[in-house]
Amino acid sequence: MTRTTQRPPDAHGPQRFADRAPARQPVRRSPAEVVGGVLALGLLLVGLPVALVLLAGPPPIPTSFGSLDGLADQLSIEDLLTVLVGVVWLVWLWFVVCVVVEVVAARRGGLAGRIPLAGPLQNLARVLVGLVVLTGVVAGPAQAVTAPAPSHSDSVTRVVEAPQASFVADSAEAASLDAGDRQARDDQADHRDGLVGKKVYVVAAPKHGYHDNLWDIAEKHLGDGRRYHEIYHLNHDRVQSDGGRLELARLIQPGWQLVMPEDAVNVDRVRAPEPKAPATPAPSGSSSAGSAQTDGAAAAATGDVDRLEEAGQAQSSDAWWIGAGMLAASVLGALARLRRGGPGRAPDASAREVEAELRVAATGDRVHRLDVTLRDLTARCREAGTTPPSAYAALVDDDAVELLLAPPAPDAVAGWEALEDGARWRTTATPSPVTGESAPYPALVGLGTDEDGRDVLIDMEVAGGVVSLAGDATVGAQVAAAIAVGAATAPWSDAVRVTTTDLPGDVAGIVDHRLRVADLGTEIDRIEAVFGDLDDDVLSGRMSRRGLLSHLIVCGHAPDEMLAERLGALVAGGRRRAFSVLVAGEHRDARWRLQVDEHGTMSAPQLGLTLSANRVTAREVAAVAELFQAGRAETDQAADRVAISEPAVPHDDAAWTTAPRRVGVLGRVAVQGAGDIAPERSDAATEMVAYLALHPDGVHPTVLGGAIWPRGVTVDVRDATVERVREWLGSDADGSHVLREDQSGRLSLSDSVVCDWDALRTLFLRARSAAAPGEEAELLRRGLQLVRAEPFADVPQGRFGWVARDALPREMTEVVVDGARRLAELMATGDPDGARAAAEAGLRARPADQHLWRAVIRAAYATDGIAGVQGSLESMGDALDGATLEAETEALLDELMPTGPIAAGG
């Protein structure tokens, strides 16, 4: 689940230049480059026509028109060569026109407009003429002032290197580099102050051979390319952050900040940095702790730390999961549904690392929003007696879902707003889940995120033909794998069955009933045999509740010509159907063509979309498959009891009840007994306290920072947060801090802090050494009272990834379920109500554990007979959510209810 380019929130706007020095040196052309450009221009203008005259004679200018009868004559080789020579002369002539236009514009100090049918030629002419400008041969009024060359002194070196030190692990190194960063900010104060309050455009880096220019900037943000001269006059001779100046309208450098007219649209206004407040004194404590407190408090009191903390949460990274939030959330959701029924086995270390990354990346709120919104749309259309509109794409952000429609549907159903004459439907509501409704567009597959951070999805069914993914072959295969995994795990795609070919074989191990690997020829044979069932009106079919499945074939590379022809014939017709094909590579009959480059930037011109694509490599597919295979692994119900690790401090439920500060993780994570803290800082502080409570031996601040901020964090932010948490937790009765730091710098909590996980383990270990069954049952009952829900339930998005790396949820759930089973067994004969309460306590940690549900059913039968069993079956059906009944469960139901239908989970 790869996002190849991800930046902090302010990275796209000019605001970042108000807070830190830029890290870009000016681009300087070497003398060799300038001379080479002049020679190249001369060869093209003079050398090429001379060579053509010497080789082929004068230009083949026609002197008369032949008869119409001659058009049917076969062309000779000589005729073809004449035509080719003529084409070369025409291209050369058009290039000369481009050069003349660019030279005239250069002499005027302006920017040439676009010449029709001359895109690449004009770009080449612009570059070569620009090099000639540097020689002084082409001079104009705009060259009257020359920018001084920047000095490559140590101070400039610090300006370039300081931003690279923002996310470092070593404190000493960070202090040194942070000092350089502060010096760089001071050096750039004049430049920064000159931008505050103004609309500023940041010149983009070259991409796909395209260079940002004033004409296009004016056309995009001012509505008229001819207004480029307004931008030029606002920025003429203004010193840029790299020391350069805007001298010619054509010569702008990536990273330059251009002041824009006030009526510019879609351009950010630079805000002034927050003023620094004086540092507050730290509370008294040990010398080592006091030093850290003082530094942290000083950092915490500044606006810089607040901004850096935001940047730390969204630090740029090459990690494959950055930006693939909905894909990560879909995978985790499918994995959670699998694990609700049983423990499986422990996944290997690499798979646990991937799960930790997925937890940090996942945007579960967006997945939930889209799923319930689509199902609610089906329900609303049913109420209105209409068919859902034909959507070809969807855009999802944290606030809204937007459907792109073709053809437009001006009359939106209730809850939706029709925009652009019905070309778009938008809703900001998050409806309650609708029971029994299907999603109208199950083949919506995620492609990636656009420049606004919105997830972009396209409906494969509406393509009406093959969708090809051209461009870089390696990246294309990775994007195809991400699409296959997403289609097999997304909750709204529960009616989709995915078949992959030429993708990593491990992909079949992810969701076995929704995704499989097959030979393409064999799969085409199978689809052809049932093709008649796929030729209906898809949207109407789903409205009639026919449970219509959608089939998606994903090919890792282009098939051979024969298979490609058969594949294209299957989906030909240009209309929506419940069968779609994605090919990573070129396909001659492709209905939609997506293009992806080696950096993962995807464009879909036919759909008007440009985005950063999700990607999954073979290694990542293997890791995700290992997570699912581990979750499906069978376990021996008669095996030995689950091992329980010894807590560092033997707290029990009595200590938990009386503790001044408590950390609960057996359910929703909570810190109780601490002071007040700002709501926006609560999530990070709570996670830090939970991490320290579960690592009682202490952790180094670097390790702690890596766990809480896996995407990176500055030393200032980390230390400020530690100090903030220290103040939040307060002091013990003896006056010492609850959050302590030893002589080696390791952080830990005092023994006065009690964690429910420690208390439960203490009680369960005592139960195993109890002298009598009654004592054992009482200790187990006391321990199970601490369980509120699944461990680490409802953690905030992007946090607590480390719990997967440490395998804590699985360990906690296993211990809780083992204790619940044992207590239910002890209570089964004489106390059915107690047995049921024990089983239900275990179900709070693992809601679909059928061993515990069987204990509930037996207890219900013992107290209320068949009526009690039927009531328990309804609750079990909701918990199983469609999962198949185990053989032991079916046998028990046959024994207790030998007659009558059973409506349970399977």
C-alpha cells in the first residue's frame, strides 16, 4: 500500500517558507552547458537544413497538383522518401517559428504564448534560447540587473542542511543541527517577513518534461495567461530564498516564492509565525530530570514546537503505507473480522511490523463513511423508487463523499446535493449503518490520493471495457496488486470476487473466499461459460436484491495477443456490467487508459484525474498474506493453558481500585487520575503513558519517540511532550515525579501507577496456584471484571501501531479468553448464570469466539430452555456476522434443538 510522495500538511503551500529556511540551492548553468546549448541551437537552425540540402536537394515544394486518378497509384520508395523529407522540412520550419517567437519574448523580458501544435518543439526552443540568453547574445531590458552569485560559505551550507536534521534520533546531534536551523531562520528573516500577509505561489519542480512558467501560472490562478506580466512586476528583482532574482519572465526556478495579485485563486496566504512565549520554569526534581524538564518546557512554550508537532505527525517518508489510508483500513478491517472468531497463530515478526505500519496509516473513518454512505444511498433510492445514478468515480475526504456521474443526474435524492448540473453528487452526512442493504457500486477500487488529500476511487464496472495501466511496468504491477487487495478487503466490495494473474502468488492467501489466483486462459473459459448472467442492467439488478456478484480480473502484465483479444471481447460494449478487467500494461482495446510513472504518479486523462497511486510490492503482499494465514490457522482446543507472563509489579484489583493513577488497556485506552490536558494533546499523551505502563523496565526517549511518532519527530517535540506528560501525571506522595528518568536517561512510570493488564495477570496467576476450585473461580471472576471490551478498542487513527509489533492485543485476548473458558467450565455444573457471565466476559474481548458462545448456549438452555437458546442464537448471529458455524457448534444445536430451522451466523 504505497504512496510514493507524501508531504506534511503545509508542504504544498507557501506557509512552510515562513517557518523555516528553504533547502534548495539555486540552479546554475555551467559554461559547458551554455556552450552546448548554443551549439545545439546552431546545428538545428543551420546544420539541419544544410544536411537536408546536401542529402536530398532543395525542399520538395510542389509546383502543381496531380490528377485524381493518380491518387490510386501505388507509392514508390522514392515517393515515400520525398514525403518524409518534406515532413522533416515542415518540422524544422515550425521549430524556426518557435525560436523566433521565444527570441522576441526574451528581448522584451516577457514570456511567449503557446504556439499551436508545437508543445515539445516550443519547450526545446525555450530551453535553448534561455541558454543563449545567458551568453548575452540575446539581451533585453529585463537583463539590466544581474543577480549576485550566492556565496558557498558555511552559513549557506547550514541553510541547506539544517532542515535535514529535523527528524534525528541522537539528542546531541539534534541539538547541533537545530542550532544551525535556528541560524538559518534568522538569516532568512527579511525574506520571510516580506511574504507575510501576501498570497504566494511556490514554483513547482519539473515533471514529465513540463516546467512551470508564468503564463501557465497566470492562466491557472488569474484566469488569463496574458496577466503573467502582473506576476513579473510584483516579483521583479525581489531576492529569492536561494539568492536568485526574477530577471526574465521565462527564467523561474523550482521552489521560488512568487507574490501573486490579490485576486489570485487557489493560492495560500502566508501567515505570520506565532510569537514565542517565555519559557516556564520546570518543577523541582532530580538534576537529570530537571534538565530535561527545563528544555522541554521551553520548547513547549513556543509556537515552533506546535508547528513541528504537526509536521512530525505527517513527516515525509518513503514508507510504502504512507497515503494508502483507506487501503490500510480495509485490510485491517478484514483482518479484524477474521480474528474475532479465534486466535489463530502468532504471525512472524515481519508481518507484525507491517501490521504496525498499517495501523498508523489506516483511515478507518473514511472507509466507514464511504461504506455506510453507499448503502444508505441504495436505501434512499429504493424509497424514492429510482435507480442509483451511474457513478464512474468517487472522492472521499474526512468531511464528505463525492460521486462523479456520467450521465449527469440533476435530481439528487434526499441527503445529497447535486453540483455542476448533476455531474457531481456530494454529501457531508455520515448516516447510521443500514441493515441488509448492499452497496450500489461494489467495484469501486481505490487508486490513491489527489493533491488535496482526497482518496480517489473509480468504478471498474462502468468502464465498459478493459482498463489498462500503462507506463512503468514495475510500478504498474504494484498498483495492480494494490487494487486487487483493496477490492478483496473493502467492506463495500463484499459482492466482488477478484481473480489475479501474473501477480505475487501470496495474494491468494489474503481473503480466500474473495480473492484467488488463476491462469488467465482458464479464467476466461470460466467467465465465457457464465457470461449470459453478467449481461443484465447491473444497478437495477442490485436494487431488486438479487445478490448480484461482480467479477474483477487483475492482470499483472499485458497478456499475449490471443488472450488480450478474448479478454477485450468479454467486456466490450461500452456499458456498465458486473464484470471488469484491469491490465497492467498496454491493451489495444482499452476503454480507459491509466498512466503511471516510475514515481507512482498516476494520470487518467479520460476521467480528469491525477493522483499519487497506492502500491503494494511482492514483499508487502507476502507480509499481509502472512497476517491472514496466521489468523486462519487452526488451534487445538484441548491444548495446554495459555502462558501468562509475570507482571513487573504484582498489582491486583484492590490496587487497581485504590490507585491514584490508573491506565486501562483492556478496552478503550484510558488514563485516570491525571490532571487536565488540552484536548488536542490528549491522544499523544495517553499513548505515551500507555506505552510506558506496558514497558515498566523503562525506555530510552529515542525508542519512545519512534513508537509514538513512527513517521518521525523532532527532538524538541518529543522532549516537550515528555515534559507535558510529566506535568499531567504530577507527583507521588513523596514529591517525586510519576514520570521518572534514571541516570541513563530511560523513562518509566512510578509503581503507584496501576495498569489493568497487570492486575488481571496477577489474579489469573494466583488462580492457577489456588488450593481449591472455589478460590480459583473467585480469582478468575475478579480478573474478568477488569475486561471492558477488546484490548485497545477504538484507538485514534494513526496511533498505537506499536501494539501490533509487540503482539499485545493477541496476547491479552488469549489470556482473557483462556480465563473465561476456565471459569465457565468451573461454573457449568452448579451455577449456569455464573458460567454465562464468565463466557460473556470473555466475549467482550473476542466477540465471535464460538467456544464461549457454546458455553452461553448451554447456560441459556439450563436456565430458560429452548427459548433461551433461541435468544442466544440471535445475539451470536450478530456477533459472527456471517461467519460459518464450527462443527462443535452445529452439533450442540442439533442436540438442544433437534427440530426447527436455526438462524445463526452461518
